[in-house]
Amino acid sequence: MKYLMLVTLDPSHDADDPSSADPTGTLDVDDWVSKYDAAGVRLMGNQVRMAEDATSVTRRRGELLVTDGPYAESREWIVGFDVLQCADLDEAIRVASEHPMAASGRLELRPFVED
């Protein structure tokens, strides 16, 4: 099953706060990418620019509306994504739990709609 993993950052998170240190010894991002690319689990992924560079596009009553910034007001910002190929949700959770951003951000897993 394929999963979209949204990588989010809480801009108010203090990365220098010793209480937020990750005691699990997760991989750094480059090692995580290498490990799951080699295993065929990570199909693709990339960083995205910060929320202030987002553009939202909607069409209402035939009128095109283009606005600067993200659509949703959120305290967390999407900073990247990965597409994972996993046997099930348990495997996707295990893979996400090893991502460095699991300690300082949030990883949201969304299964793709199967044909």
C-alpha cells in the first residue's frame, strides 16, 4: 500500500531545548533517505519551501482566486513529503518513527486511494 507522508515543522518548537532531545537515536535525514530508498520503501520525496512561499488557488462561482500563503491556518508548516510503499499501516508507522522529524515535528501518514 502506498502512503503519503507529510513532514511538518512546528515553528515554535525549540530545537535547542534539552527536554526535546530524541533519546531513540533515530537516523539523520540523509541516512533515513538512503536506508529506505535502498529498501524500496521510499519511492520519492523532497523538501518544500516554507509556508510564506505557498500560493493557494481556488475557483468560486467561476472566479479564480489566487492568494499568497497556505490555504489552512495551522501552527505547523509542511516542509516536505515522502511517498512510501509499505505492506500495511504498521510498517508505515515504523518507517515514519525512524524519521528525524518525528522527534521535533510531526509526520502525517495518508494512504493513497487504491484503484
